[in-house]
Amino acid sequence: MERTAIIGIGMTKQERRKESETFSDMVFEAVTKALNDAEMTIKDIDNIVTGCNDFWDGRTISSMAVGDASGAWDKNISCVEGDGTFVALYGLTRILSGSYRATLITAHSKGSESISSLITNAMFDPIYTRPLGLDAITSSALQAKCYMDKYGITEEQCAMVSVKNHRNAKNNPYSQLPMDLSVKDVLNSRRLADPIKLLDASPITDGACAIILADEGMAKRFSKHPVWIRGVGFCADAYHLGDRDLAECKSLEKAAKTAYRMAGIENPFKEIDVAEIYDAFSYQELMWSEGLGFCEKGEGGKLVESGKTEMGGSMPINPSGGCLSAHAVIAAGLIRIAEAVLQVRGGAGKRQIPDVKTGLAHGINGPCGQSHCVWILGE
Amino acid sequence: MSEKEMELLTKGSGEAEQPFRYSVGRWGSKFLIELRDHKKLLGIRCPKCQKVYVPPRQVCSPCFQRMEELVELSDKGTLMAFTIIRFSFIDPETGITRPVPYGYGFIKLDGCDNSFQHFINIEDESKVKIGARVQAVFSEERKGNLMDIKYFEMIDD
Amino acid sequence: MAKRVAIVGTGQTYHKSKRLDVNGVELIHEAVARALEDTELTRDDIDLVIIGNMDHFEGINYVDMWSIDGSGGFMKPTIKLTTGGTTGSTLAIAGYHMVASGLFNKALVIGWEKNSESDTTAAINTAFDPIWDRLTFAGAIGALAVEASAYMDDYGITERDAARVVVRDRKNACNNPYAHLRKEVTIEEVLSSPMLCDPVKLLDMCPRSDGACAVIFASEDVAEKITDTPVWIWGTANRHLYSYINDVNFHGLQSLKNASMELYQKCGIKEPLKEIDVIELYQPYSFGGLLWLESMGLCKEGEAPKLVWDGVTDMDGELPVNPSGGVIATNPIGATGLIRCAEVARQMMGKAGEHQVPNVKIAISTGFGGCMWSDILLYGKDKPY
């Protein structure tokens, strides 16, 4: 792969409801910050890929709402409908194709404007599954049950993820739910769908993020701290939940393998210094850790118990507080990338992990992590 | 049973609506409140290219510039382009079929550089022409949305 | 290293107003199976699936995930793009870039729509700004009618001029077995068809169809092994200029002007009318078949009617436009822009059958949608430099 880098990032604060801001307003803030970060103007950007979802945004052709704020005037532009990690991946290929030199990626969502369960219900089959009322929470509860049952993962272990990530969020000024929690607090929180409780679940969030990808020449010209893209991979599993072994994340394993091979990583636990992974629910951080090869299958619970994924551990996961602390769907994966960029640069402030050389960012699409996207970033 | 005789089913999407609560934004709110309370139309000027846009929004797209300066616009303007809609379709606002025919036009308000789109009164079709002068007719009861203007009517100006 | 990219095969469904015999996933699979058959590849050979449609026509969220069984994306990288009417062309452009990146060798690109499953205009209306545009907007037809009224006023274009475009496309469609509307119409029939939005009448407008299209893009490392007649992508360009319908300049399709200009420059096209052998134009209504040719620089402003009346764009003319019958005959929206791409490929591969234009060396397909947005791709029989 040709050398490409992330040379600018910008994000809004993630909040429960941004009452006064439109999609365009949020994206403009993130884009302005990303351009400032890269010390660029919009003139230096030669193409744009936005991340928009017609359901979350409540409009067909949702990309129309953010074209102006993404600086799309008279430029080549496209739109990926899916998590921000996938949006950025398409943006990356537009540079690797030799067509463009600097791609601006934006992603946004306002969970506050709609009824989330109806939106996520709409990802299920309209004839067979949707009438049963399945949504993101109930389907994930099914997956959590399967995973915990197969590997003996406990609700306490899941709760530990929530405690850790909400505590980490206290160091992140952009996060929504910084909290001091105990495992007991999580276990005693309101039951949503067994085994998922309120504090095992990510919140509803408004927010936007923008990043700038550049080829080697542009990166060197503009950036003192380019963060190089060392590997990417993505992969999708079967759609019908009944067709999958919900206790496994085979598509993540494959996506990770692709990204690791590209980056020359043989032992991810040793070679990766920090990971920002898509923890829409607490059990997911454990399950995805296994899929990413940070531990053996079924050992995700022990991994969190060991403290290795804490801020001071050997494999810190989600120093930003993760999705559990702020979950602007669609933007969330792009925020994972932006956070990993900050870590590699050494610019993550109070949430900085010392001496990060290699960071990982991860995003998901579809019910129960049907599809995964993995990014390896390095100095 | 042959393929042709076979009964083929469809399934409706259910009765649940998927409601949204869109933020109008700061500038848009000012526009709609001014319209509701004072029957006035506001535009916003780009500090760079000096273009005035309606409705007001944050970014001038070609300049990629943040805009701040609200300007009062006339309720009169020129009809730039129009059509008369004669086919009916489900109006997402009401959920019922929109009554036809009705006029729909792009109006360049005096003092503004882009066009404002709204209904136009087509009672006297002979007067409905590109370049015709038009004026906003406001609703008696105004609620802070686009329908606070009933339509634009042709005037002799 | 960036790779050159070619189309190596295509597949499409027989497009109809209603396909009750299949669900969406099955419809998608029909096109995919035909594309694989066309290339003699199997699902195992594909290393990337790119799919798109417009969500609210069918009401399915995360279509790339939902369609896995039909698309063949199981345990493969799968991604969804959507940009409204331009979705199909957006997909083709993505197919190009993602394969050119060198990360993927063979991409299966799929556009589809089952328009029969919802009220098309109501769904298009929700594309527009909920606060500023939606309350008064009348879907694509309303916006296009506004463009037509401005065009007529600017250059004295007549409804009869536009009807001539319809007559051409509907005639061409009769030679395309996949086309939805395969019946010739006369100018008088077009002029006397019911008025939808002045001056646009029923027969000036495209239909809405159920259909899917699949196109396989391959990198230069494998393209010539798959087919003797790869269709090389020389370049792509697009412009999605506007966010608000209020801002649109309705005098000429600005987005197509800017995108064409960029593409011609990139590909070294100096005299488009002479150099291009065939165009598949995303032309959802008749007046676009005039005005947009001007926007593409094929003739001077106001002169497109002469071009069309003189037969230049007919099957046996200097530059045939829409040999497939175009969008006026077939319109499964999310597939429509990709069908343009597939039809160009069929022309260059010599696989267009009854609607084959002889000796096509350079061709163009376009996409239209959103807020008067345009996409454009240029293809060559020869490998680009």
C-alpha cells in the first residue's frame, strides 16, 4: 500500500441533545476544526466522502444536508451509508487510486431527533423479523446471551467494561457520560433486555466528526505529525441472525487478519499499544477483543478482570470512554479513528496513553456486529 | 399450480410512524420567529462574496464561509421559474394526498441572491409568467413554520 | 500502486413496474447471477461488494447487510453507498476507485430498487430539507418542471422539441429486451398525454421500475484474463453542488457542466461531439435530453433541439444517445445510473444485440439526482495511459 496518512481531525462535543444545531452546523464545526488541525483551508481538499444514513437522519438522500458544511462546492464528493470507519475506508481508496490527494471525511448523527428503536428495527427483515419488534438492544441481548453462555462470561465482567469506560470518559472533554460507577451500580441498573442493563448500553448521542486523509506528499507538506495508515480490513457476516453463530465474530476475525497482514502485525496484543473499539454494549468490548486477537476465544472476561485494558494496563481499550460513554451512530467509528490518531500523535491530553506507536480503531455495521472494519495507525 | 396462477403476497410496513424532531438551528429559528411574529423575511449575507441567502443558514457553500449578518428582505420578488402541479401524491407532512392543481415557484426576493421556493397562487393563470412580480401572502394564524406564508400572489408592480 | 480498472461483465434484471414474484434480495441476486455468468466468474472470485439504493423506497435500513444472501457479500468486504438518483453512478465511481486503489482485484457493484414498494414522490420529497423545502416541494417532477419552464423561456424551446427525445428513446427501448417500457410512441401521443407539472407531461417523464443491475470491475492485473473485451475506465467526475433547492441555478445543469469540463480535461477530450461514440444519459425527463446535452458541451446553448431533430443522437446518427432506451423507458432508481454504465459496457464489448451501435471506442455514462447533481464517467476501448 502507498503511504497515506491522517493529517487532521476534528470533532464536536458529544451530547444528549444539541437542540440548536442542524446536521450541517455540527459537521461545519467538525470540519473547521479538522482543517485548523491540519493547518489547511478547504481549497487544499480535493474530494469529500460524507457518512450519512437516511434512517438516522430522517430524510432520503441524507448527504444533501451536509454537502455545504463539508465544503463540497465544486468538488468531487461521495457518500457512504454506514459507520464512519467504512466511510473513511472508501475515502482512503480514492487517494490510493491516484485520483485525489486529500480526502475530507465527515460523519454525523443526531440520535436525539428520532426514536432509536424504530430506526434499528428497520434494519431487520420486514417480513419475518421486524414484526417481532427486534431492535438493536433486543438483538444484542440475544447475542450477549449466546456469547456469555458459550464461554461462561459473567454479567460482572461485562459490568467491569462499563465501569472502566465511563471512568475513562472523565478524561475526555468530548464525551457525554463521564461517571464514577461501581460494578454493583451497573448490575443494579434497570434491566433493558436480559442480560443487558441500562449501564451496559450506550447512550443516545448527537455529534459529528471529520478527518482528513492525505497522500505522502500532502502529508509531509502540511503536517508535523502525520499518522500513517498501516493497515485496513473489513468483512461482513451473514444477515439472518439464525444463520450466524452469534457467540462468534468471524467477520471481525477476518477483517482484523486482513488489516494485520497489511500492517505486518503478528502479535496484536504485543504490537498494538492502544485500541478504540466499538462497544455499543459492554459485552461487545469483550467479544470484539477476542475477535481482534487480543486474547484467546472466551478469554475476554478474564482480559478485563486482569486490568490489562485499563488506562495503565498493557493493552488500554477505549481511553476515550468508548461508545458506552457517547454513541453518535455513524460518527462513532470515525471518532474511534480520531481518538486513535490523537493517541499516536501524543495529543490525547488527560486520556493519553504513554508512548503509543501503534493504535487500532474499529467500527461495526448491521445487527450484532454483522460487519466490522479495522484500522491500524502508526507513527 | 403453475407460476402464473400462484398467489403472490405483499406485506405492509405496519402502522407505526417514524417521527423525527429536526433542529431548525439558530438562523432558521430567527427566520421563522420573525416570520411568525412580524411577517418579515430575513436573509443572511456572506461576508466574503456578499451574496444574500434565504432562508438563513450557517455556511456560504461556494466560499465555505461562516455567515453572521442577517438582513431584512422584501416580501416582494420576481418569479424566476415555476410549474403547475397536476399529479397527486402523498404529502409526507399530512399523510394524505396533496390537492391538485397548485402552483409552485422559485421567487427571487428583492434584496436576495438565491431563490425562495413556495406555492404560488394560480387563480389567474394568464398572469403566471417567468419574470412576473409576486408578493407573499401571510397566514392569519402563524405557527413558526414555512406555512406561515400561504403563497405568493402575482402583483402589478 | 494505483491500478487501471476495467469493466469485465454486467448483468441486469428484466425491468418491470412490479416484480411481485421476488423480494428485494432475490431481485438483487438475479442481476448478480447474470453478471457472474457473463464473466464466467463465481462468487469466490469476488473480493469486494459495493451496493446501493435509496433507503426510503423500500424502507430497509443497512441494505448492504440485509442483502448479503443476494449480493454474495457473505464473509467479504461489503459496503453501501447512496446519493439519491446519482446512487447508481456513485456506485460505478466507487467501483473504479476501490479497485484502482490496489486493495481489491474484482469488485461486484450492485444498484437496485423496488420502486413498487412505496409512493415514489412521497419518498423523494423526504429527501429535501424538512424545514425549508419539504412542505412545498413536489418531488423530482416538480423540480424538473421548473427547470423546463426556465429553459423554454430562455431559448424558446417547445414541448414538441422535448417530445422528439421521447420518441427516440422509446423507439430504442423496443430493441432492448431488458427495458421496462417497450412500445413506440408518437410526438402527438407525447403532447396529448396528461399534464403532470407544466410543461412536463406523463410521457415526458420516466416510469418507476423494479429492477437491479450488477457490474464487475476488475484491476488491470486480471481484467484481460477474464475477458477479451475489457472496458477501461478513463476517468470519473462529479458535482453535488447544492444542499438547498432554493440555491439552484436552473439555467443549464451547472453540476453537469462543471463535471464534464473536468472529465474532458482529465481524459483529453477536446471535441466531445466528434470524439464520443455513444452516451447513456441519465435523463429522467425529455427536456433533460436537450438542455443537458448543452450542459455537456455537445452543442451551443439553445441548439440541442436542432441536434436532436437532425437525427444526430439517433441510433444511426453521429452520436447515438440512449441506445438502450434510457431512463425514459426504464427507471429502478438506485440501479438507473449503474444501468447507464452497464449499457455503455455492453456497447463497447459488442454485446448490445439489437441495440448495438457499431464500433464504439469512447463512451460516456452519466448520473443525475439529489439537488440537481451530476456524476459522469468516461470509458475507452483502449487501456488508458
